[in-house]
Amino acid sequence: MPRIGVFVCQCGNNIAATVDTKKVAEEMARIPGVVYTCDYKFMCSSPGQETLKQAIKENNLDGIIVSACSPHMHEKTFRKASEAAGLNPYQCEITNIREQCSWVHHDNTKATGTVKSIDLTRMTIQRLKKNQPLKKIKIPVKKKALVIGGGIAGIQAALDIAEGGREVILVEKEPSIGGNMARLSETFPTMDCSQCILTPKMVEAELNENITLYTYSEVEKVDGYIGNFTVTVRRKSKYVDEERCTGCGECTEKCPFKVESAFELGLNKRKVIYTPFPQSVPNIPVIDAPNCPKIQKDKCGACAIVCGPKCIDFKMEDKLETVEVGAIVVATGYQLMPNERFGEYGYGRIKDVISGLQFERLASSSGPTGGEIRRPSDGKVPESVVFIQCVGSRDEKKGVSYCSKICCMYTAKHTKLYSHKVHGGQAYVFYMDIRSGGKRYEEFVRGAIEHDGAMYLRGRVSRVYEKNGKIIVQGADTLSGSQVEIEADMVVLATAVVSREGADSLAQRLGIGYDKHKFYNEYHPKLKPVETVTAGIYLAGSCMGPMDIPDSVAQGSAAASKVLALFSADEMAREPITSVVNKVTCNACWDCLTACPYTAIERDAIKDRKGNIVKWVARVNDGVCQGCGVCVAVKIH
Amino acid sequence: MSAHIDKDEMPVASGSFEPKIMAFVCNWCTYAGADLAGTSRMEYRPNVRIIKLPCTGRIDPLFILKAFENGADGVLVSGCHPGDCHYTTGNYHARRRWIGFKSLMEFAGIDMRRLHFSWVSASEAIKWVDLINKVTDEVKALGPFMEYKGLKENELE
């Protein structure tokens, strides 16, 4: 007969308000095998855990149940306490009577909650009776990390891991690291130049001997598990030998072909052999193969002729490289929602209607205008600029339901930049609400209005059209209750921040979750902000949702600290929830082998004393098995 | 899985029938979605009893038969959306098994309105709430599941 203890938590009033915990404990005492029951105010508190430990020892319990919050919250806590009291931690089971009972059934008479809690706890008792003591699995950890995405969050994570003395591979899709931050002119709320604070970090990442940069590369395949990932990286052909290239730039200069620059967001042209921007890291050009006449039609080849170290190879092909790492940090960032969706604002139709990021390029001293605010159509300095906020954000019908968080701040910054660069110019801002939560953020916006003279109009814009070389913006000013019409020279749209194209397919390769907007899910929104449900994979920056630079950097560091903690020991203990083969009944049908997504099942021969094979059976590799149970459900025997 | 469900313990408001719904859910998506409904203090019908499994791929079709055998009036299976499985492909196994098993369930005399299959992600608390309410109401309208009643006892005899 088992000796089970049942501990019912009141969780202050969180459970006790709708569940009669005393009654639940009393009912459980009547079940055969249950020898101890109690209810307590906070089971997870120190005295609560002491009660639990004492009860295990005094009553010689061989299994316990804590009916409390979700096992995702405190299963670990109670298993640890059980272990401390000498009980096998896997003989401790949790009944979820808070998230899935007391909090969702608001019956103050406690009838509903109590009956359900009794039921749920009884179910757990039955489960516990079938439990067997388990031992943790020890697995070795490869002390090398992979960071996906070379924006500010990824760079910060890589630098921190490297400074902790561990090797890092930083994978970046573009020819240079830097991400969206490299595009920005100045940063709020300090107005320091973005590149001035970013480029030193980029160079540091390049020079740090613990960091290996894989630029112009993408993650193709991820296998394995925490401590032991095998990642296949596609290193796209740059057509330039990275070892020999000196970054002299001669090839770019001589290249006779120009195409629209993706880095400049279409505001400028670049050569076909190019570095995205002057401070690119690494400073090695790549050839844009689809646009290169030499590669496509075997015409030209000017770059190869002028190249001193002869490092251009038009026959170069993509390489697949396999790396083995112990942890992965995902920092793939964001992009802006395509403006074309908003025809009423004239984007695409009117040349001087641009996005916020395009304005950043206009204001940037390394941008197409050298930092002068000139409108794209004719290069004229705009005398008035209308900024429209919430383009696509907080707009469930045409855009996304969430707030893009950074636009209120960067629009205020834009108005400041504009008024500093164009004296006498007038900035107008159409806004819904100003959301400037953050250290010195509200003061920054007030400064834009009061000191730099931006005119803030609370209301939406209904129409934008061209008339006599001016852009007419029609909108509502809801504070004065009137319709307004502004003659502007340029319009800037604060377009919604959205997840990166292909974010979902990368998540599927990594086995991490994402929400309906394809932003990655953290393990817990408050308590595990940089972990994912897949152990060993961490998140940083705006791949999780709109985020400003300080938050992205903080998360990069947070993810790095998680990685370093994982790497601090040679071995890590893994949950022993793996499948087991009954060698007597296994008849080697191999259904399990084909079903297993981790190739954790192998063929194993049972031999007699003379070495003759008696029988083939399945064998589970505990290091690889993730405990999904698919093999168990396909088996017939 | 052998929790025997005792009908007498359900609160019966003035003689109205309250069905027992057994929900087999995966640990990563639907269980977390149901937790989120709690964290967000939403409210739904109390008839559901959740059994947490690592993955919907772990669900042996016999679990469903067992649930009916032990007194459930309705069964719900829910896991991660296709492509979102924590174990990459477990929910595809579940889906394939479900398609095959459905016809067998009909043959076994189970009204398909008592059996529901859904994808509920960790962020879809509202979907979970709506699903439970819908399934409960539907099964409630069908009345108690009587076809297997006493089956176990007869077998024993």
C-alpha cells in the first residue's frame, strides 16, 4: 500500500476564495493509500515547504501531491523540497487547482471549485500511484554558443558571452552586422548618434577572438537538444574570398552597375558589388548575384580586373557548414509593415510620403543626403513635414492590434531632428495617444512640443493627396473638434513594427513557439523573459515584439547570462522523462523508430552467451529522447 | 488514466444534467493556453477535467475509449497548431491518428458530437474558453453518454 501525502494550498485567497481547501484535504484523507493531508496558506513559502518536508519524514511518505498552482509555476520548487526530505523528486506530483480551477470558476459559494478540485486531486492520486522513482540524466554540455541575428541585441549577447570566456558564432543574414540600428540617425532620448554608439560594438565583435562572424549566412537546420545542438548554416556565396580581401573598395568603385539599395530603403542606389554601408563589419564586399552581368551572362568582370589581391571568384558556391553548439540565442529583430497597404496615405503613389526608417536615412550623416533633410522627389528642403503615427499599429482592421511601442518616441525624435536641421520648418504630428513610458522619455516628448515647436494634433488622417506640388493632408483634430487640412512638403509614416519575414519558418526549425503576429514566445512573460519552451534556446530583442534599443541590449545581456550559467558546469542534469522499451514484449516492428522525431531510438541486438543474436529490440538513447511519447502511442505491443 | 469519474459528485442544479468532459491536452501549447485563461481570470464551464500529456502525439486512441468507458460524456483533444509542435511533428501524428480513429469511433457507437479535436496555442486563452463552453454546451444538449454505461461491470461478471 502506498503512503501518500496530499497538501492543498490556499495561495492566500487566490485558491481559497473559490475552493474550500479544508474540505478538499478532508476528502482526500478518505482515499485508500492517502495517509496524510493538510491545507496551508502558502505551500511555496519557506514555512510551507518546511511543513511538507516534515510531513514526508514524520509519516514516511513515498509519494506526495501538492494541489496548488500550475506545475509550470512550482513543480520544480516542490520536487526540490521533496528531494531535500529524502523523497525521490519524481514521486511529487502537482494538481493544478489555481490556473485551471479557482481562477476560472468565480463561484463564491465555493461549490464548483471545491468539487472540481476534489476531482482533479483524485486524478493526480491515481497518476501518482503509477509513478516510479526516476534518476536525473547527466549530459555533457558543449561550451560554445550560436547567436542568430547580428543586430544590437545579437551583438550584445555575443559580446557578453565572449567576455565570459566562451566561444560564440554570430550568424547574420546580411553582408554586415549592425541590423536596423545601423540605419538610425540619432537615438532617443539622448540624441546621441546611433552609429557612433553602435560601430564600436560592431568592431569589438569582429576583433574579439572568441567571436566568429558568419555574415551573409542563414541557419538552415537545427538538430539536437540543450547542450548538444548541431546547426547547419548556409554560408551564401559572397563571390569574394574573405581571407584575402583587404576591403580596399576598388571593386565597388569600378563596378559600372547600380541597383536600388536595400539598406537605404530605396532612397539611394548601390553598386552590384557592395558593402551595405561604409562602416560595414566585416568590411568585405559581396556580389549581388542576380544583378551581376558577369555571373548571369558572363559580361563585364571589371571588379575582378581591378582587384589587387585577386580575391574575386565568380564560380564560388554556397557552403553548408555544420557547427556544434550548446546554446542558441535568437535575435532576429523586426521589420516595418509594408507601407503599400495604406493607400489613403499615398505611399508608393506620392514620392514624398516615406516611412520612419527612410526618414532616419535622410537624417543620417552617412545617408543618401549626407544628413540634410531633403525630400526624395526633387531634393527640396521641406518647409513643413507631417508625421502620422500609428500607421497600422493599434488598427486591427488594416494592420495589427498591438502598439508598436517605439513610434511615439522616434516621431518625437524626428520632429526634433527636423527642427534642428531645418530652421523655420514646421513639424505636425497626428497621434492617437502619446505613449512615452520610460526613463526621460516623457520629458523628451514634452521637449519636442514645447522647446522645438512640433505641432501635435490628436486625431487620424483621412486622406493624403497631391495638389500644386504640395501634399495635402486632411485629418481631424479631435481636441478642438475640427477638421484640419495641412499643406506639407513631405509626409512621414510611423509604420507598424512587425516580425521578420520568415520568422515562422525559423521558429519551426528551432522548435520554439510564436504568437499570431509571428513574434517569438518567451517561456514566461514575466519570470522567464528570455527563455523559450525549448531548453537551451534563448531570445533577445525585437524578435519577441516591438522593443527599443535599451530593452534590446538588456535582453541581449540577459540571454548571454543564461548561456553563461548553462556553460558553468561540464555536465547538466536533464529531466529523466524519457520513453522505456519493454524488451520482453518488443517484437522489433520499428514503428517507434520511424515515428521518433529525434532519431533517439536505435536497433539493439540481444545476444546469448555464445554471441548469437537471439532477438532484435528497440533501444532509447536517453541523451537524445525528449520524452514526447509519440513512440509510445504508435506501439501496438 | 484510470481516474474513475463519479457522476454523483457533479453539482446538479435542480436536476439539470452536467456533463463530464475529459480533455487530453499537450503540455506546451494547450495546457499553457488553459493556464493563461486562469492568469487572465477568464471564466468558463467547470465541466472539463484536463489530463496533461507531453504532446498530442502521446495520445493513444485507447485513452479516448477509456474515458468514455469510465463515464465521460465528451472528450476533447487539443494541442499545438500544425507546425508549432514543441517536438516538431508530434501533432501531425495525432492528426493522422485522429483521422483514422474517427471512423472507428463512429463504428464503436460514439456520437461524433461528443468528440472534439482542436488546436489551442499557449497564447489562445480566449479560444480555449470558447472551446470549453462550446463543447460543454453541445454535450449537455446531447444528454448523458449511456451507451457504455455498465460496460465495465458486465465485463467483470
